[in-house]
Amino acid sequence: MQDKAQRILVVNAKGGCGKTTVATNLASYFARQYSTLLVDQDPQGSSMRWLSQRMDNLPKIVGMKGGDAGYRPNVTRAWLMQNPLYQKTIIDAPAGVAGHALAKLVAQVDTILIPVQPSPIDISATADFIRDLLLDGKIRQHGIRLGIVANRVKANTRIYHTLRRFLKTLGLPFVGILRDTQNYVRAVDEGLGIHDLPSSQTEADVEQWKTVINWLQNKFEVQKTTSIREHITARAAPLSVASNGNIAASGSV
Ligand SMILES: Nc1ncnc2c1ncn2[C@@H]1O[C@H](COP(=O)(O)OP(=O)(O)OP(=O)(O)O)[C@@H](O)[C@H]1O
Ligand SMILES: [Mg+2]
């Protein structure tokens, strides 16, 4: 298990793909073992709303808004990495984040998780987002680990297979699959994570989270960002997904 402090950014410019769901579930899992900070960078404040519902008898998560004075957004990356105030810091990013704002978030972390839903619009938008992310160059420069989590998956649907193919094409580390279940909707209302719900209801979900957590805790996967970067920069046109599930550069579908 990795004992080093870890800073995880949950991000995708695409709205509604599950950033807050992944961030809050990770925070509630890690809070059982580690000092845990959840940073809400979204002006909508969904993570902080979730945290405000959380009962006091549950493992403590410290919450901070991106704009809070204590958050210190202007300290250097080196300072942040050498002065971990919490063993786990999880940052919930807003939808639509790009450019300088994205680069600033990336500069604060060692790990990035990108939730993506298996839908044509989500896959295309995520491809564009990943290209922006990698063009910045900091991912490689700082050795940041990047993993994709497929969220709201309905197993064996055609579009799910398209998503898998898409990720394989890009050589992206595919670090977990979360099924579509009301368990997440129920949990979010009460400031809970999937691991806080009665285990009789969540066996399948807890099993799915193991893969994501294992990837986060261990350095077993060799990053392949070189090939991703080459692949993405080589493409002039954005990727799109046709109704038949084929992936192509826009204009050639
Ligand atoms: N695996 C899942 N199964 C069922 N519902 C889910 C799942 N993941 C997320 N949801 C629901 O989908 C909606 C959007 O999820 P969430 O708020 O986590 O997305 P987001 O990426 O943070 O959105 P935004 O871009 O607005 O910040 C929420 O109502 C959430 O409860
Ligand atoms: Mg959100």
C-alpha cells in the first residue's frame, strides 16, 4: 500500500459524468483510514452540500471550497507535495474546466481520475478534454498518473463496448467501472458513500470500487501517456462517435 500523501483530481470538462459522485465516494472511503481533505472547486458546491449532510459519527472528512483562505491555491507545486497537510486530498472539479484553470488544478495533484459515461456525446467530449489535458504537457513533466473510470455503466450495451474500444485506441489506463445504480443517488442525499451503506445492498459496488482503489494505492500500472499524446496530437479533428458506434475524426463519420 502506498503511504505517501496523495492528491487526486477528479475532472472532466463534460458535465454530469460523475465527478462529484467519484470524489465523494473516494473521500468517504479514504476517511476510514486516512486524514482526508475534500476540495470543492465547483461554484455549484455539490461536494460541500454532500459533506454538510454527513453525520458526525461517520469518519471525518475536512471540506474546503476552492476559494477558501486555507486552501492556498498560490503555493508552488513543490511546496504542496512536500507539505502534505492531509494524507488524501481529493479535488472535485467543475464542468467546463479548461485552459489556465485546468492547468492550475493539474499543477496541484499527482493523480487524475476522469469519469466518463458510455454515451456518444460523453465519449466525444471526453476525447477533446483529454487532448487539452495532454497538450498542456504537465502530465508528463510531473509524472502525474491518469486513469479513466467508466461511470453509470449498463453492462453489455453496445455503447459500453464502444467506450472500451475508444479507451483502448488511446492507450488510456482504464482503472474501473461503476455500474448505474440508485445506490449512488441514495447515498449522495445523506452525505454517505457506497462504503457507508449496508453491505447487503452494495456488494457489487464495493467490488467495483476495489479496482479503482487498488489502482490509486499501487503503482502497478506503467503510464502510457506518450502514446496517448502522440495519438491525440496527431489528430487534427476531434473524435466523434457515430450512431452505429464507430469512432472517427469529425467530418469523416
Ligand atoms: N453510477 C451512477 N449510478 C446512478 N446515478 C449516478 C451514478 N453516477 C452519478 N449518478 C447521478 O448522476 C448525476 C450526476 O452525477 P454527478 O453530480 O456526480 O456528476 P458531475 O460530473 O459532478 O456533474 P457536474 O458536471 O454538474 O458537476 C447525479 O444525480 C448522480 O447522483
Ligand atoms: Mg459535480
